[in-house]
Amino acid sequence: MKTHKLLDSYRHRADFPEIAQAAARWAKANPRATPAELLAWVEANYGGEPWLTIAETPAPFAIFGRPGEHIPYSAVEQMQTVMRLPVAKRGALMPDAHLGYAMPIGGVVSLEEAISPSFVGYDISCMMQLSLFDLPPAEFMKHRRKFAAVLRSQTSFGLGAGFKPGERQHAVMDDPRWQDTKLLKTLKATAAQQLGSSGGGNHFADLVLVDFVRDHDIFRAGDQVVGLLTHSGSRGAGHKTATHYVELAAQYTRQIARQIPSGYEWLALDAELGQEYLSAMQLMGAYARANHDLIHDHFVAAAGVGQRYRVWNRHNYAWVEEEGVIHRKGATPAGLGTIGLIPGSSGTASYLVRGLGNPDSLNSSSHGAGRWFSRMEARRRHDEEVFLTHMKALDILHFGLEPDETFLAYKDIEMVIGLQEGILVEVIARMTPKVVIMGGKSDDGD
């Protein structure tokens, strides 16, 4: 009798080794016993361990927008599956929500003492960052192609992107957490090679004109300034970290639960493996932030401009709070007073916002405009003439843009912002793209 296999439902317990040894001894002493009799003996001596399973009805989640009109029904259905998990407490769908891997992009969920690598996502701590300069808008527009060339020289996008050894350096590579696990040790070289670079796909570096509509920091309503807005994450190191822990979460969840769909698994936060993933995720967050800082710092130095302000926020991350473990996959923190960045598409406006701390959204907002359909469908529907006419009319220089990343592939950012203004956030400034540099075909996952 293979007692270890029979005891799968006890495997997550701290005293599992003791239970397994006792069961093996009892089975040896009772060679004619059936598996059911063994399990009955274990339950009588160590207590029953019922399997966790998917709930019949989902836990509550708020929807900021109307399904079918603002949010695809597929995203709502996917979120219902998330909220049927036995560890799900409550959640929310942002107006940019659309179908994702396991959890919708634009989804927020609070898990009870659990962390889900797939709900964080494969591009761990994908981020937005904005720097504002002392460069007069008229001078920027006059010399825009020069500044675009400088930005292109200081960025590197997509699969295999990076710089020559020593060209990019940051203290994050000396973080002792790179030595915490065998996986992180092996990923450090990749992270060092890709340091300061950006992912492909929807990752970008834009030079923007920023028009303030509310007072903020040193700026006043009516001010117009020039800025650099970037979107990228933790690159190959983050993707491989996610892949590793998504599989470990699947293994863990199979030991304690049944009927959990593939991709919806989790790790117990109070277990060693859960804490290990949490630490690795936080290291990837620090690494992603370093990538943005290097892009901005090197552009400032190469362009010879002065920086007046910098702000960032992240999505694809989990925050341990009193409410629970808050997973924001393609959603960003919007607590009361929290400054956020909500990008549009390559040919539309982006927004600098202030969070209003809406408890129904778990203090969250959208992370962008969001898609209506898949990348493949976006490529099929792409109209090159419409796209080029639009970009020319708005006087936007663009580089590396693929058909599945044009404004035609995304929801209307004005609609998405309108569904949040005064509810989740208040707009501080509107940012108009004038130079758009993107990563092309490859993508680390968002």
C-alpha cells in the first residue's frame, strides 16, 4: 500500500512527516487493511482534512463599467471563476478589463492568506514611470527629431534586448536576494544583461506634452511641460520567475484542493514556498524599477535636460494588506491621494491621476485603456491607412509599432477615464504623445 499517495490531502500540514511515518507503521502492522481503513485510522488519530474545492457561487466583486458595453463578457466570466476559489475574499474589475491568462487583465482580487503567481502575471511588476523636464515645449517640438534620436539611442526593446557589458549599472544587482534560491542565482546573469532595457509588445517609451488641469506638486493648472513616459517590467528574469512559481503553485494546490482550473492555483502565504515567491516577486519589483530609472537617467544625461519631477506606479503585483493579499493584474493602486499613471494607446492621450481610495475597487484603478480583442484579432482588423492618417493628423512620430499595438487595438481611453473620474481617481494632467517608441513583435507578457 502506497501510504504517501493516499495521504495527499495531509501533505500541506507541518506534521505530515509524522503522519506519514505513523501511517506506514500502521499499514505494516495491518497488512490486510484496505486504503479506506487506513484513512479512517489516520482521520481518527490526526483529524480529517477535507479537500478545498471551487465554490458554487462567486465571492462578491464590483464591476466599474457595463459588461458587453465597456467590458467584454469573457472577462466577467473569467473573474467569476477567480471569485469561486476557496481563498478568494472579494474583488473588482476595472473599466479596462479584458480576458487574460487565468485572471482578467484589469482584475483585482483579495486572497485569504494566499498568493497566486499567475494572478500576479508573467511580467512581474510591469510599471509606468513619468519624468518631467525643464525643457520648454516650443523648443522640444522644434528639435523633436533630435530628442527622438537620443531616446532611441538610450533604449533597447524586445527579446534579447540589452546593452554592452558595463554600459548599464545599478545597485539592484547587488541585492542579496539574488542569492536566496538556485533559480534567482541562475537568473542574475540574464537580469544583468537586460538591465535598463524594455520588453517588447506593448512596452514603450514616449515623449509627451503634459497639460495640467489641477495643481500638483510644483505645477499649476494650465502649465504645459515636456515629459518621458515609459512602460516596461522585469524582463526575462521576471518571466522565468513567474513560470517557475506558477508550476510550483499548481503542484501545491493539487495537494490540498480539487476541481481548481489550471492557472488558478496559489501558494499559502504562511508557508515557506509562499514567502519564497513573495520575496522573489519583490526582487523583480526592485529590478523593474531599476530598469525605468536607468532609461530615464540616461535620457536626461544624453539629452542635456533637467528633471523637475518623477513618479511611478506598478501593476502585475501582490500587496500584503489587512484586507488580504491584494493582487492587481493590469490594475494599479489608487488609494486616497496615491499618484498614478494611466496610459492610453500609441496614438491617444495618457493621464496623470490622483487616487480617491474607493473601497469597492480595493483602492485600485485601471492600468491603461485595455483591449477589446486578442492580438491576433487586432492584427486581422488593422487598417494601415487609417492608422497612418491618424498619426499624421496628430503629428506623432512613431517607431517600432506593430498592428496589434496601434490605437485601433484598444478601447477608447476617454471612455475608460470617464468611467473612473470622480469615482476611482481624479485627473491631474493629460499627456499627449509626440514621440512613440515601442518594442515590436516580442513580448514578455502583461
